[in-house]
Amino acid sequence: MKKEKALVWFRRDLRDHDHAAMSAALAGAQQVYCAFVFDTEILDALPGRRDRRVHFIRQSLVELDAALRTKGGGLIVRHGRATEEIPSLARELGVSAVYANRDYEPAAKRRDSLVTESLKASGIEFHAFKDQAVFDGNEVLTQAGNPFSVFTPYKNAWLKRLTAADCAEWPCRGQLAGKELAGVPTLADIGFAATDLDELGIRPGMSGARTLWDEFRQERIERYGALRDFPAVKGVSYLSVHLRFGTIGIRELVRTALTAKDTTWLNELIWRDFYFMILDHFPHVVGSAFKPAYDAVHWDDWPAGLAAWKEGRTGYPLVDAAMRQLNHSGWMHNRLRMIVASFLSKDLGIDWRLGERYFANQLNDFDLSANNGGWQWAASTGCDAQPYFRIFNPVTQSERFDPEGKFIRRYVPELAKVANKYIHSPWQMGRIEQESIGVVIGRNYPAPIVEHAAAREKTLARYAILKI
């Protein structure tokens, strides 16, 4: 028998289709309301009041609200502590249940636990659903019944378990409940300011996701494996921010990836599930190494080195170009994320957590599970990480993945006149050549902040404690 009223609580799932919680609510209740909370516990922790992610969310909510209104409903938007706003709204509406999609971050799990208890005290149920992952909880375990800590066997078990039902679309058919709605508040209403999303060509909402997805699947998915590592080439999907905020669903992407000749894209989607699983089962990774022994590694306290890395003035062109791309746009190519993370932890000897924190503040697509997983992979402290003695050489990485220096010249324009022969290591130019093109190392562009070979030896010694 259907409940009389229910409330769907949107969080990182800002779409009106293929939505597990909404589908269940429409199937289980006669009247379904929809709500979103600008959670001040999250907003107040942000580094500033001009945040592209908040702007992206706000614009996506405008589109979501319009879509829900065509179904007879609309979006109720609150600004405050979600742990207080959702129970209060549920009581105000007289619903018997609140429906939401699961989140795997420790803070989100604590929030949902508090909301559940508050609702329970009022006789209201809380139902959580799997939506942002294909598999979660204990659905994919080792034969011994434990969570995986190595990707390849996890991937094999994930693929073995997958059926058509696991990536089928959740139907969201039905009439939503109407109510006096004030619409989505402006950024100013919640204490924020507009950003440069338009100038950067970032289109929020379901329509923005659809445009990118259609272009990628029609033009590049079959060549993704061949193109994905070259930052000067348009080879990736650019969907990460849309996946982060759920303006597109994971199941649709998986269905398409399963039919592609190149399985590389599918592997990336499985990595996403893998890192969700790690965060869910091993929450100590927030702030600590997945492998506890690696917490004994001694990192250098080098504020000037950290600042040079953040600002893109390390003297290594590809590292600097990548950091400047991040600072300019809030996005960084995945190959470059690995390179700059390795450089910070293994060339500069600086704690990976400081880099992780900087990315968390800068990335439009910041997702705790993937960001933490990526940084721990690069620093060799995480699950299935590269061995600590594998240290990216920033010059050879540059030569391999930006061979003509196109990406470097775009973000480090002071090197525009440097010949391809020297673009990856401009300090090797003779002084006369430097003077002739107006790129004097140490004056127009920094000298290398460290010498890679020496830094490598220092890193091997740093990690030697793990052999004891």
C-alpha cells in the first residue's frame, strides 16, 4: 500500500531521470515532494565566497526545478544545516518517509545518521538508495568476504557480477506534488557571488551534461584509450563535474561503455566505484595513509616549495602548465594530476595531504573518494598504489605526453618561443640562445626548484623506513 506523502532529498544527484530515490518515492507514495538544502556546514567550510562549485550547483538547481515543475512539482530549497532543515521540512509537509541516495563520505554518513534519528523521533522513515555507484556496500567482495584493496581483482569481480539490471535506468514516472514554491535562491541570497563559469565554457545542469556526453560518445569514446593521456588533445569526456553533482547518471555511461570496442573508458568508471568502496569501507584514509606503515614517512616542511608548486613556478614546464591550468579553470587533465602529485610528494618531498587539500579547494569536480585515492596512489601510501620507488620523471613525462609542447605553451606563455628541443627542459639552452629569445632562466622563467635525480635519491631514502 502506498504511503500518503514522501519527500525526495536531492544532494549530489541533480537530475529528474534515472534517479533511484525519486523512482522509489514515486512508486511508494501518493504525493512526492522534492527538496535541496544549501548545507551551511559544507558552505561555511569552503575557502571563499566565490566558488565555482556552488555556482554550478545553483545553476543546475534552476534547471532541475524547471524540469520538476513540468511534472507537477518543483524544488523546495532551504539554506541552513541539513541535519535540521530536512527533519523540519519533513514534519512541515507531513510526510511519512524521506528518500535519498547514499553518499559514502564519512561526514555525509554522519549527517544521514543524525537526520535518520531526528526523523525517527517524529515517526518518519528514512530510506537511502544506491545511485551514484553501480555497486556499493558488500556487493563486491573477495572470496574471503572482505573488501578488495587491489583494483584488478576488484574489476574482474565487478564485471563478473554485472548484469543488465545493474545498469538499467530507474524509471521516474509519475506526478509530483505541487506546493507554493519560491524558486531557487540567488547566489547572493546564500552569501555567494557569481564566478566565471560562462567565460570558461562550463555549462551546468542536465543539459550541460547531455551536450558533453553526446559529443564524447559520438566522437571520441572509441579512441579514448589512445587519446586520454595527451593534455593538448581533446580526448577525454570532461564529464567529471557532472558525475560529481549527478547531472548525469552513472548507469547510462556504463551501458554505453559496455558496447564500446575500447574498454579503457569502462575501466575508468570501475575505478570510480573502487574508490567509493575504499572510502566507504576504510574511512581512515581521510587524513591518514591507507597503509598505516606509510604514516611513518617523514615529509619536508618546505612552505616555499609548496607555494612554488601551487603557483606553477617550479621550473618544470609541464608541472607548471598543469598547475596553472588548475588555477585558471578549476580543472586538470588526469595524466597531469598524476604527474603533479608525484612531483609534490616525490620530487619536493612534501606531504601528499597538503596537495590533496589544495586540489580539494581548487577542483570544480572535487570528489573526496577519487581525490584521496589519486593522491595516495601517487604518493604510494594508498591501496593498489604505484610502488614507492616508481617516481615519475617530470621531463620524460613531458616529452612523452606533450611532445611538441603545445599544452606547455598554452599555459606557460613565457616559453612560447622556446624550441621543441628545449621546451621540456629549458634550462638546457645556452645563455646566448636564452638571451636571443628573451627567455633567461632564473629571470623570465624559474630555474628548476630541485634536480630530479638528486630528489629521487632523497625520496628512496625517505621511504627506506618502510624496509625496517
